[in-house]
Amino acid sequence: MADDIDRAGERIDAEMTARLRVLPVFDIPSLPECISCGEEIPSKRRAIGGVRRCFDCQKHHESSVRYWNHSRR
């Protein structure tokens, strides 16, 4: 007989499964070198797939995009 904890666990599992289905799939290969600075992208970062910038350049890129998107409002 299922109790409230069992039902809550099942609901959480179902919600997580649904959320994982809608995550983007990065099946595009990562670049070996950063398109911004030319440095090698570490293998663990490249394993994500679709990576084009090293961590520092990506962080800088995202902050500049956020700044420009915010300033146009």
C-alpha cells in the first residue's frame, strides 16, 4: 500500500523524467580551440558537445550579451 511519501517520490520521478526529455541535446561536436582567444578547450568541457568557447570567454560573452539585451529595454 502506497503512502504519501511513496506517491511524492513517484511524482518527483515523473517530473524529473519529463524535464529531462525537454533538455537540449548537444550532438554537435565541440571545437578543440576557443573561437574567441584561440586557447585549447579542456576535454571535459568539450565532452558537453557544441562548445565553441573556453569557460572564461563564454562567461565574458554571456555577460556582454546580458548587458546589451538589458540596455536595449
